[in-house]
Amino acid sequence: FPYTTLFRSGYFQKIENGVLIGTFIIMVIASFVQVLNRNIFHLGISWLEELSRYCMIYMALLAAEIGLRDGTQIAVTALTDKLKGTFKNVVEIIAKAVVCAFAVTVFVTSFKLLWMQSVSNQVSPGLGLPMIVPYFAITFSFAIISIVQVSTLVNMVIKLFTGEKEEEGKQDPPPEIELPPDDKIEVEKPETPPNPDGGGGMNGNVDGWGPEDNVELPVN
């Protein structure tokens, strides 16, 4: 499926990671400077809190997308864990379809919010930033959520119809041959180099062995 190559290339992941790292760094610096200013410098800087708040909004929404993509979001799986086979796959597809419908609805609705903010020309009180910028976090994050979840849904449907055919085409692995524990391997008497002191081996003595003697090793 075409989307697989796109996501394996890490295109969307790189965008998300870049925005997350950037907003996190800005949020930490802004919060730290705000604490210093409030307790030490007492300067008239009022926009630091607003900046950290907007960065947190972008972080929270993008983190929600990453959680959905990786399956690390909190989920109630009491029902699906008890299901098996095709019926379980169908239930998971229905649940994924509900997520896709919600994500697409929020994404489409967010354009109305952006249009309202662009018409009103409203700006933030601290930064003087157009309010379309913080509201764009909804559009940006749910656009990625919609793309990822719809693509995942399509893949789940494809696997539902092709999974049985793939299993039928598989060949059984060759049987493993196990030897009974009573079987033994006979090894001829080892040759030992001449020893002027007599004996041999690991502080042992093999002088009493005859040419017809063998060593029996058990097979585990």
C-alpha cells in the first residue's frame, strides 16, 4: 500500500519530532525565565507564560497523535482481549473506524475556527500573536491523525481479507528429529602424547586402556 513507504521513510515522524522538540525547548526556557523574572529580576515581561502555554498545546495534541500511532494511548481492552480470530479483527476495525470518523470531523471543523479567527483579527494579549496560530495546532495535529488512522484502517481491512489466504499458502516447517536420551555416541580412545612421568589427561591415568576400549558419551 502506498502509505506504507511514506510512513517508513519517517516523513511525518520527522515533522512531529521537530515540532515537539522545538516547542518543548521553548516551553522549558520560557517557564524557567519566567520563574527567574518573578523571583529575582521583577521585569515587566508578561508574554512568557502565554508562550509556554501555546507550546504546551502543540505538544499535547501532537503527543496524542503519536500515542494513537504507536498504540500507547490508554485503552479499554477488556472486550477485545476475550475475542479471537476474525470476529476480533472486525471489532478492532469498527473501533478504528470510529476513531477515524472523530479525527476527520475535528479536522474539518477546525477550518471553521481558523476562518473565524482570520476574520476577527483577534490577537493574544501578551505576545500580540494572531490567534489563528494557536488554533492551527488543532488543524495540524488532527490532519496527521486523520491520515495515519485512515491509512491504518485501510491496512487492517486489507489484512482481514488477505490474512487467511496467506496462512493457507504457508508450508509447515520440517519436523525436528529428537534422539532418545538413552542413545550414546562411542568415541575411540584418544591419542596422548608421550609423558616421561607416566599417565596423561587432566592429572589422570590412561595407561590401563587397551586399544579396544572406547569412551561412551551420553547425548542430552
